[in-house]
Amino acid sequence: MPEFEARTVKEAIAKGLEALNLTQDDADIEVIDEGRSGVFGVGGKSAVVRIAPKATENAAKAATLHASESDEASVETDVSDRPTFASVDETAAPEETEVSPVDAETQRVLAISADFLQGLLDRMELKAGVEALILAGEDETIYRLNITGEDLGILIGRRAETLDAFQYLTRLVVNQQTHRWYRIEVDVENYKQRREQSLQRLARNMADRAVSEGRTIILEPMPPRERRLIHLALRDREDVHTESVGEGDSRKVTIVPNS
């Protein structure tokens, strides 16, 4: 659930609703910190709220579309007719392999998650579709849903907070309908994949710079998922090591040359 910060609670809510393109009636809002004004501008603290689209209505729609009235085991949903679906990601990491054959359970998870996302997109009046890729990770099946279309930057948000909210809600709806927790990854125009590749290049370049200049390189603040990518990209290098420093949104990765 993404967090939004402003001078007052009212301003933080307005900021979040605008970023998510929601009305107050369509959003779940949680006040994390009411903030304080301080004295003569000193000692003030920003208000913080959490906002996400309400999932109840869409969850009910997903249940109606995909749950059998008499027996959940007899799901008739068939996603094989959908031209936007694929069963394997050709660019996946080595530990991710094709799931074959696609069983009824996998089909059901795909149908619920893809239709829930499409419902959100339709409500936002966005001309966008959903592509589904089924991958096999080391320990579990990965359901990767990529939203495609034009002018979809609003779905990503600052530091991908909006995109993370979409992913969280999709997982929640699937969990409500299946009573199991699946690894569902939501992306927009392969943004996460491009960002991951960009961060890997950044990590290698900054590591080379740290070694050549003999000094610690401090990267910009990043969310936990992106910091983890930096750590993973450099974990096998013997000439540098990485550390995370700072607190909250200011937490960042440092790349330290090994002496």
C-alpha cells in the first residue's frame, strides 16, 4: 500500500488520490502520522497516509466470473483462447523455466488476476490490456502480468509505488478467491524489467568507479526492491562489497572497494 507525505493530512490525502487517479469514495485511506507544524518552522513533521484502491467490488466481480457456483474444483475458465497470453517468458532468468502443461489451477489464477487488473484499467478509462506469462521459479510458480498500452506512466508512480499497489491488490484478490498466496508480479510495459537492467548496469559502472577511484560510492535513495537488485548484481564481485545505510525513504546503497 503506497504512502504519501505532505504538510497536512488533508494535503497528503489529496496528493495520493491525484497520484492514483481515485476519488475518496473509491479509496482505502489509513493515516500513519498526523504530523505537526512545529514552532516558527522548526520541529515540524510531515503528515503521512497510506492509500490504495478499494478491492472489494472488483474481488466480487472476479469471484462471479471465475468461481464455480457448485464446486470450485470444476472451474471452466479457459485462458488459452486469449491471444495476449503466453506460457513462457523467453527473456527470463535461468532459474525461471516454462510451466508445462498449464493445469486448471494455473488457468484459474491467471484468469482471476488478469480480469481483476483489466477491470481496474477499464474503471480508470485507460486503453490498456494485460499479458500473462507463466514462469517456474526455484520454489514456486510465478505469474507475471504485464500491462500494455499507451501513456501508462500514471500506473507506475513515484518509485513505482502505484505499480506496487496494483500488485498488492491483485495478490489480495487472488488470495481471497483461492485461499492461497501466489507469487504474482505486475508490470507496466516491462518497466520493472527495464529498470532492473538499468540498475544492473548502474551497479557495475559504479563498482568499477569505486575500484578505480579507491573510494566509496553512495547511490541515490531507493526502495527495498531496487536496493536488493544492486546487492544481487554485485554479490559475486571480489573487489567490492555493498552496504545499505540511512533510514526510511532516505535509505541508500553504498559500494565500498575492498582493500
